[in-house]
Amino acid sequence: MTPYFETAKSFADVQITDAGVNTEEFLLASDGLVALFGEFLRVRADAKLKADIKSNISGLRERYNAARAVSVTLEDLVRQEHTQGSLEGTKCLIRLVRGLAFTCLALQTTQDEPTLALHVCFRRAYDVVLRHHHTFVVRSVVTLAIRAVPRRDQFYTQISQGGDRDKFAAELRRWLVGLDVIVQRMKAFLAEGGYGRV
């Protein structure tokens, strides 16, 4: 069986033009993220992260499907939704981009600092991206979930599904570069347009 990372839509392949980030391709890549980490998240304490990401993908897709012709890019979707006074899709996008920013930073750290324990990489990312959005109670739960993250070798074996580790590392790096471009672009667009902060 071909490892999923070799067939899933990569964020590196999501079309970005002057008009913005292609909504349909972004949703497919986000689905790919959930599927890639699905087994890992299903058996860990941070399964809530998977549920949150899936919920936000679903809410964004619902908005996209309701107005496809005027939602070709994420930027178009947000602008159109705001002209109608509805904010559900925008809220889902903001939360989804937050989750993606957290995932991206955590995985970039694992690649940039190969000797650092995985839970430390995820903790650092949490402190930078999500901590200030959470209450004390949620922070406590997340801290426990992050401590349950497996060892680095277990994590990579599980998400690479037995595929070639070097090939996986190269594809993950490419995937993370593409994701980071999208995250930074959407953070700037949302903040500058007054739509919300990631």
C-alpha cells in the first residue's frame, strides 16, 4: 500500500494567485492533514485537536458550498460573507488557520531541531500560537495532552506509514513550506482587513 503522504493533497500544491488562496484546494489539503495525522490523533489525548480541525473544515466547506461562484479564493469567501453580515465561515477559517499555524510551527521545529523531544516542539508551538487564546482550564488540559505526545521515532514511523523516511522528510518539508506561505498570507489578510486575528 502506498503511504498516504505520497497521495494526499499537499499545501505546497494549493494554487495561490493574486486573487488569493484557492478555497477548494485548501480544503482538500486540510482534509489531507486530518487523514495523515488521523491515526496518530485518534489514539492520543489530543484527539480534540483533530475534532476541532475537522469541525472548522466542515464549517468552511459548508460556507464554500453555499456560495461557490463568489468563494473561489479564501479571500473572496471572507469578503463575500462579510457583505452579507454572516461570519460563520470566517470564524471557522480563523480557527482552522490557528490550528494549521500550530501544527506547522511544531513540525518545523521537529525538523529544525532533530534532537529536541517531540513534546517540547509541540509545547513551544502551543505557547507561541494558541496559548493566549485559551483559558487556564484549557491550557491545563492541553499541557497534559502535549505531554502524552509519543517519542519522535514513534511519531514519524506512524505518520510515514512505513514509507521511505528520507522521502517522507523531504515531502514534509515541502508541505510545511507551502503551509507556512498560506498561514502567513491568511494571517496578514485577516488582520489587515479587520476580519479577525489568528
